[in-house]
Amino acid sequence: MFETTRVILTENFRSLINKMREAPILYFIFSCTIVFSIFIFAYATFFFINIDINLDINLEDIFFTIFFIFFLKTVADIYNNFIKSSSLSYSLSTQVNQRRTIAEIFIAVFLTELVIWLSFSCIFILAIFTFGVNVGYPSEYLYFTLGVTTAVCLGCTISINFFSPKRYRLIPTLTLLGFYFNFREPIFVIFTLPLAIIHVTWSIKNSMESHLFSKRKERTKERYQIKIRNTIKAFFHRETTVLWRDKLLFSFIFTSVSTGLFSGYLFLYGDEILIPEPIRSQIGGVLPSMFLFLGIYVVIMYTGVFPSLNLFLNEEKTMWILRHMPVKNDNIVFGKVSSLALCFLTAIPFIPYITIFTGFDKIVFLVWFFIFSYIAGIIISVPLGVKYVGKKSDIMLLYSVAMILFVVLSFVAIIADLIEQFFSYPIALYIIILLIELFLLYVSLKISSQILTLKYKSTS
């Protein structure tokens, strides 16, 4: 009993250990960042409790933030462990009841989310206890734990039913989420936990068709596929075909547009919405520029860093082909990276949509910082992607690159602010900086080609 659950948990634990051995520095940095962040939140809690300022921060906001974090993570975990899992086909083809197997997958995901919640919450409780804050609130802790349980159940139903041919089964989950959004009462989430359990049970019962259902495009005629190209063009065509096939370009465009609108709106009204009145006068002047920075950062991460890493991480099952191709490493790296030009085009809509709110006063800085950030993301991501070529996509690697890029762009933003203050016509300096960065991009790609090793190791 619970054999599938035990196998998934064991495999995930072994995979985590192996990844930590392969990239100890990245995992050490990430772990330190997580612990440091938790202590910062604990100190912020202690600070706001002990100052004589009436801040409009309530328990409901924190509750729903945690709720939706675990909701989204469950959606991703069910997708990885069930919907797209190729190894699951063997388990489902045995004489064991298929519903039982899928139920055990849900239990494995549920236990994983619960362990993460208990671990992080215990570190937070320990942190605020060291600051002298009373932590004797068992009913509130149970309150949050039940909310996480509801989030896991609903996240499972979303992932299962979204990939089902009968998507109308999403209606109960979407109805509950709509009520949560309108009423914003955590007690409503707790009371609807039995409904979430019933819905996830029903979804698991009808989940086999979600695993089997997939949309396949008709293959184009062979005469359109057989074309003579040089190596770089061939890799460019291959990577752009993957982008079109996986429908990533449309999601890139949607992210660019929505982030531009959202960042622009926060540029005008973010300080009034997010910052309490007592402390708005102290940091309010910094917020508009910060929203522009964060908007560009989000777009670059999704349209630049993410595809840059996947250019090489996605070679997990095709490394044997690359090893037998008489192609130089330089051509492979340059050919793959050239496909990012298409991703860059999908990120451009961010500029005109955010300009609706900011006007054209900051257009020169926006365009320059946007281009600089995109190139910087490629410079950082490609060598790391090549370093772990053929490995499974590792979320820790993405987080580590995100932290490095955030530090770099923050430093560059400070320099750009100084340039704007002391130079009347900063365009010339901006162009010089971009030329230097292009040279660094070339160096980064050459280093990547040196890192890329496609030969089998000698066994002698």
C-alpha cells in the first residue's frame, strides 16, 4: 500500500541530493537566501508590532498570500508528477487499480507541500521567538494549515481538469476561487475544505483521460522540412520551432503586455495602494522607479532568462544526438542563442504599454535599461545553462540566476540614476555601455562553447 507515494518521495529526495552534489554553491546560496528572507519577515513582524503606527496589514492578506502560493505550487507539482510524467505509463499499465495509483500521487504531492509549509513556518516561528514576539497562537497556526490543505486540493483539481478534454469540470474550482476573491474571508476557505476534498476525489476518479489526452499537430509535408541550411541556421530553426510548438511565444507576448500595464498602473498609483500612509512620505519617492525596475525584471526573467536556460537544459534526452554530430561547440552555442532574438521581439510590447502610464519622459532610459537587462540575462544564463546541459530543468538554478541578475541590475540602475543626474545628454554613455555589454556577450558565448563538452568520457 502507498507504494507509488513511497517511490515518488524517495525519487524526489534522491534527485534533490544529487542536484545538491552537482551544484552545491547554487543550493547553498539559495538556502541561505531563503533562511535570510524568513528572518527578515520575522524582523518586519517584530518591527511593525512595536512601532506606534497604525498599519493596514491584516491576517487575511497573509493567509491568502500563502494560500495562493501553495495553490500554484500544487498545480505545477501535479503537472510534473502526473500529467507529463513518462515513467507513470508503466505504473498505470500494471494490474494495480489506476485510481489508486493516481490517488497515491496526490498523497505524495500533499505530503511534500505539507512538509514545506511546516518547515518554513517553524523557521518563521523560531525567528520571531528570538525577537521576543509571543508565538502562542495554536488556533491561528491550525487555521493556516487548513488553508494550505484546501489550496493543495484545489490546485490538484485545476491541474487535472485543465488538461482534460472536459474542461467544464473546472467550474466548481473556479467558483470557489471566485468566492474567495470576492469575500476575502479565510473562514470561508476553512468551511469549504470538505467541498474541496469531494471535488479532488471526483477529479482523481476521472483523471485518466487527463493523462491520456493531448493535442497533436499534423506534421507538415516533408518537402517543407527538407531544406539545406548551415549549422547556425539549423539550430536557430530547431529552437524557434520548439518555441512555436510549445506555444511559448504567445505566453511571452501576454506576459509583456500584462506586465507593462500592471507596472505602469503601479507607477501612478502603487504608493497609494501598497504603502500605508504613515511610512509613505519616507519611501514614496523611490516607488515609481522601483515599479519600472521590477516590471522590466519580471519580463526579462520570463522572456530572456527562462528560455536561455532551457536552450541547454532541454537537451536531456537528445544529448546522444549532439555527441555524434560533427559540429563545433561554437556553432551549437551561437545557433541556439540566435533563437533568443525571437524571444526578444515578444518582450518589446512591454515598452509601449508601460509608456501609456509613464509618458515619454523616461522613454530613453526605459529602452536602454530594457535592452541592457535582456543582454545581461543572456550573459549570465547561457554559461550556467551550458554547465548543466542535459540535466533536468532545475528550479533552483532559475532562482539562483534570478538572484544574480537582480543584484547586477540593481547596481546598474544606481549607476544609470547617477548618469541621469550628472549628464544632460546621457545617450552617448548609454550607447558605450551597450557596446561594452555586447563584447561581454561575445565573451560569455565563447566561454560557454569552452564549457560545453559533448565527448564521451574515456572509460580506460
